Amino acid sequence: MTCVIDQAAIATRVDELGAEISADFAGKDPVLLGVLNGAAPFLADLSRRLSPRIDIDFLALTRFGSEGKVGIAVDTATPITGRHVIIVEDIVDTGLTLSYLLGLLETRDPASLSTATLIDKVTRRIVDVPLQYRGFEVGDEFLLGYGMDWEGRFRNLREIWAVMDFAGFRADPVAATAGIFGEAGDRLPS
């Protein structure tokens, strides 16, 4: 495991994105719409850098079937008709999920629809999707931390880590993360 983006770099970039969004949406009351579960840490930090005149809501997507069809598991409770909506994602890779989500939300007649992602895996892009606000462009590494997970675990890491030996990681995640977590899975002091 290798730390690819540390806490300081994340904080600096989230500050910059917050300033960009604040300038672009000055005098407006946007809705930050986080895609669960991965976007929660990024959305929380980003929202604290914006005007208090924002609404925050979430939705959750699900994939099913061998073709990986996307559906809504939990829909937003906030009406978005006539609102400026910023979809907040932890990571965009193929673009298929975000493309589906943009199409769905466009049918709800928002005043505008923008996207913000912390991680852009542009090398994996299948569908071109607009990313107005993006934190970092990365390669094809498997990433953990700051919302990104493996089987629901490791989202709580404050940094972003690349798994260099995925087969070894899958075989023994405790051993693979020993430099980050203790033997019993407890966070080591930073």
C-alpha cells in the first residue's frame, strides 16, 4: 500500500474547490447532492467551505445484473426542480454511473446541473461526462480511503492509498494494511 494523496493535499484541494464553487454560485442556493456511500467524507469537508446557503442531500445507487445496470436505491428527498444542483462523487472512472445519474436528474428540471468529484480516473473513461470541479486525476490504481472502500471497509482513512498488490491485499487485507492499521484493525496514531 502506498499513500498517493495525503491529508494536507486533500485539504488544500478541497479548499480550492470550495472557493471555485463559492464564486460560481455566489448569490444562489445550490443543492449538494452526495452519492452514497463514498462521497460522504468529501461532501462533508466541501460543504464546510461553502456558504451556509446550501442544502445537502444524498442518494444511493445500486448495480444489479451481469450487465451492471444502475438503479436508485435511495432517492433524494430534496425537490430539485428549478434548483442549482451539484452532484458530489468520491470517484469517477468509466463515467457510466455518472452519465446515468445526470440523465435521470435532468428529467427533474434543475436550474443547472454540475458535478464535483475528488478523484478522476480519466484513463478508465468509457463515457465522456462533464466534470466541472475535480480534485485529482489518478491512474488505474485501486484506491482506498477518504470514502473509497473495499467491501465497505477503509472509507474512514484520512488519506488516499493505492493498493499495489491487489491479489495479496484480497488474500490478507489485515497484513496488507499493517502499516496503516494495527494488527487488531485499530487505527495507528498519526
